[in-house]
Amino acid sequence: MRSFRFYLLLCLLGANGWAEELPATLILTWEKDPCRSMTALWLRGPGLGETPRKDLPEVIQWKKVGEGSWQPAATESSPFPDPDKMGKPRWTLVKARWDRLEPGGEYLFKIGSSPEAKFCTAPQNIGSGVTFVEGGDIDIADSSFKMMVLGARQNPLFMSLGGDLAYGDGHDIKREIAFWKQWRQAAIAPDGRLIPLVPGIGNHEVKGGYVQEGATFEEMKARAPFFYAWFGGLYRQAEPVALDFGDYLSMLLLDSGHVLPIASQTGWLKENLEKRKAVPWVFASWHVSTYPSFRKWKDQKEIVQTREEWVPVLEQSGVAAVFTHHEHNLQRVESEGQTGRKIPVLGNGAMGVEARPQNCPESKALTKAFAQSDYLNVIQLRPKGVIVRSLGPEGEELDRVDLPLRAKP
Ligand SMILES: [Fe+2]
């Protein structure tokens, strides 16, 4: 009888080993050079698998596709913020980082006895072309999942989400977990590759939504605990982030007054655009729309400030386009060109939320396209130009714009 019980236990353990899946909240993202690094993040704890211990850490194995033996990778774990539990974390954040990878490389990894997962680093050169997907204002609805899946089906190198992701407002951990579970299920390319996320912050990542008068960076980060727990390895300093993809693409990720004051970023923007004069495709992205579509121009101080602080700098630069969000519909405008050339501003964030009407007379005058619809942008970079297609929930093309390659300085 005892030996039968032992046999049963072995069978159960064996069955459990077979059943081990990739973590339900697994996210791939970049903290460093997208051509040479990758970071994987996931939660453990109630409902999400056993919490790793110092004497029993998570075991990762990885290798380059086509190469022989698996190698171990170290993980780090830390308590995941749990504001509603008054600082008593229920979940643990686990992180694995790879660097010194090869540009344009295909890699496999396993977590414990999970199936193999695949990721790709960014190529060093544009080659025949690179595609990425962009959107924002997502939520945890069925419509949000549908839009994430639509994005993944475009087989993008990465998806850039410009804020208002889970609508957890810096405290709702259940919402946060539900969002990343959806992302894990959706962000899979047609060939099974996991799609990395380029994250941006919005008001719904932050308690109170916006910078508090006189608050320090550390104090403001504490008001956006989930965002900085996940993505503090990218957003390390009290300034925006520039992610450079080889010699062909740069993403400038700004903060429209959520943790960093808007005016504090203007000098950084100027300097970082200047540094990237030779990069053919530079995009800036932030959350609050500078050319609102539902609100009016004077309805929110961040609308006014981003226009006054950043538009003149951008109009005098070679930026290809700006992505904005927060208004929950599709609206493409061109800036007024009062301080330089007119720049395309592609907004305004609706990737699963209920779409709102266009109510803004000032922006209407600058509008090139509008749809009261969820949408995402598919940006196809080609050696001689960019095509941006805005797709609605059924994959229908709501807007399309060609951005010509600008003359080299
Ligand atoms: Fe927002």
C-alpha cells in the first residue's frame, strides 16, 4: 500500500511537471539596447505559481535558435507592491535579463519545466523593413484583448503602449494582474514568438494621475508603484527615455506630467533630438494629447503645456511623427507649423476603451483623419519611407499616411 501511494505521488509530480506552463503574467521588454538585450518579467504568488525562495530560485534555461546546449540564466525576485494590503506584498516579481545577445537573433528559453518560448532581438539595420505597433488606453475588457491580438497578428518587432494600460490607478493589483494575463495570452506573433513591450506611462498608472506640487521623483514613483516595479529598469532616472534601434529608429518616450513635470523634459527633448539628427526615423510618444479630440485645448493644463513646451522643439527637429493618447478615438492632425515645419501627430489612444466623439473645434481645424473607433497604428519602416496604417477592431483600415524619408542633414 505504501509503495502504491509513493507511485501515485510520483505520478502526480510527473503530471504537475508536464502541466507547468509559462508564467501567466510573463512580459518581455527592454531595459537596454533592443538589439542586444531582453528582459523577462513575471509574477508569482496566489494563483500565479509558487513563490521562489532564496534556496529554491526559479530556473531558467536559454539558447540561441539552432545552437546546441541550453545554458542557465539567473533570476532576481523582489516583492511586488501591494498598496491595498498596506505594504504586505502577496505577489513576488521575478526578473530575468539577457544582455550581450546578437542583433536580429532568435532565442529560446524555458522557465522550470515550461514549454519553450521564443524571442527576437532588434536587427542592427533596417534591412528590407521593420514593423512595430503603437497604441494606448487599453483596459481589461474583451475589446482590449481583441485589439492586443490584432496588434500581435501584424507580426511587429515590438508593441509600444503609450499609457493607461490596466487602469489600476496605482493601487488596484487585481486589475493589474488581469491586464498582464491578457497581454501574455495576446502578445504572441504568428510564429509563436513573444512580442516585447515598449511601455509608456499615463495618468491611470499613477495615484491621482499627475505630478503633485513639490513632490520628489522618489515620492512620485511611489504613487505609480506597479509601473515602476515592472519598468523601473528602463525608466531609471528623473527624465524621459530614448530607445535606439540600431541606426534606423529611435523612440523618445516622454511623460506628460504624471511623474515628471512637463517643463523639466524640454531640455532633454531638444538635446536628444539633436543627438539623433542622423537617425532616419525618430518618433516621440507621450500620453496626454497635445491636440485633444474629446476635450478642448484649454480643458487640461497638460494639453497646454505639451503644446507650448514641446511642439516648438519638435517642429524644429527631424522627428517623423508624434504619438499621443488619452482622448479615446482616432485623430490624426498636423501641428500648426508656427515655429517650424508641420509635424504629424497621430492620436488619440483607444485600444479597447469606449470610443468618444470629436468635440474639439481647435483640433478639428488641423485634422487630417478622424474615427470614433478603437484603433492601433501599424508602423511599417522601409528603407525609403514609412507607411502608418491605423486599423480598427476588425482589422479594417481607418487611416493611412505615408511619411517620406527626410533629407539627411
Ligand atoms: Fe489618460
